[in-house]
Amino acid sequence: MIALDKPAVRDWIMENIEIARRLHHVERIVLINHYDCGAYGGNATWSSDEEQFEHHAAELTEAKRFLSDKLPGIQTLAFFAEMNQNTVSLREI
């Protein structure tokens, strides 16, 4: 994901997950990316929806693997959100 290559952000995320585990007994983490994300430059960054999806799927897979390695007792799920008019559907990665 966009933060995995930034140690300070990655450490901040991991610290927050650890707090959630300790205080709220979190057992599952859900990661979601979506089309037209401003953090990636929006739709203009990609030549097609498929290219955009493939990029996000690869990043979600990497983040899921990272969290699963670091937090073996927590289930990590990854989804890509697709918005169609007034509905959002989640495609599992």
C-alpha cells in the first residue's frame, strides 16, 4: 500500500492496530481501496479501469501479506470497492 514504503506511517498504523487489539480485542482487519483514489492521483493516473484495479489488487495483496506476517493471530481481509450509481460492491482480493 501507499504507506508500506514509509516507515513512520507504517509504524503509526501498526501502533494503532496494536492499541485496537489491546483495548477492543480486534480479531479482523479489513483493507479497502477504490477507483479514483486521490492518494494515487485519481482516474487520470491509469490508462484503463483494469490497469487501476490490477495496481490496487497488487498493493492490497502486499498489505494483506505484510499484516498477516506481523499479526499472525488476526484475520486480514482485502477488498476493492466498485461504485455504480448509488451502490458500492466489494470485490475480494
